[in-house]
Amino acid sequence: MATGSILHDVNYDVVTMQNGEIVLSQMGMYAKDGKADHTTAPLSTDNHVEVMIVLQGIGSEAPYSGLEIYSKLR
């Protein structure tokens, strides 16, 4: 259930695609305060991008708690 609270100690992967091509792939990321910036190289078109975030779990050390959640944003 969504609470609107920021999660801390988040472990995740992020993949961004444009026109079927991967333009950003960062695996094993960690956001202590629950916030992070991800930047692609300059994109070749102004077409939309697809972002997939895979939450690996919550915690500062493995094994992480929480369920694996897949979110696809457009």
C-alpha cells in the first residue's frame, strides 16, 4: 500500500530505453536517502523514453528486506 513516505536505504536497478535501444542501464544502485539522479548521454531524438525500475529491497546490507517490485513508467 502506498503511504507517500520516502523509502530510505533503497537498492534497485534502473534501465531506460528509447526507440527500442537501451540508453541507460545502471544495476546495483543504492540510495541512502531514497533519492537519486540518473542521466543519459544526449539522446538522438525527442521521442518518449521508457524507464524500468526494479526494487531489489530495502536495507544497507544484503540480504535486503521487502518484496521485489517492478514499476514501468512512461
